[in-house]
Amino acid sequence: MNLQAVKQALPYGAILEISKRTGIEYSVVNRTLLGNKTRKRLEIIQATAEYLTEYKAKEQETLQALKRAMSEGHPAQLAARIDRSREKYGEGTSPLH
């Protein structure tokens, strides 16, 4: 697994949040996600997987709520913009963070 690719996919502030959740120093989490072998590697990978799962679920929920709110006023136009944004940026990613 390419942890550097995982690190690139993390939203701003994720490494700090993972560090807080695990109680592992920020620098160790960062080095691990850069691909260095550390003693806490498995714990960091697990916490990162949990964080990303939660983040993506919350992002999807938020985008759906936004889509519903936008479609109440202008159904076709505004809802279609969200769909185009998802197509452009991919599922689970957003220019909104």
C-alpha cells in the first residue's frame, strides 16, 4: 500500500486529528504516512482508515443535505451543479474542504 498516496488524499488537518485520536506525536504520524517504518505503523494505519471512513461518510451526508437544500429552490439547476462537481472531482472528494 502506498501510504504517501493515502496522505495526499487526507483533508487538511487530518494528520493532527489522527495524532490526537491515537496519542501519537504528529511527527511520527506524518513520517509513517510518508512511508517510513515506525513501531506505531499499524495503529496509525488503523486510525487513518477509521478517520477516512468517518470523514467520507460525513462528506456524503453533507453533500446530500446540500443537494436537498439546493433543489428546494431551483431543482434542476442547482442539483445538477453538485452532480457535475462530483463527476469532476470524483466520489468522496470535494473542493469544499
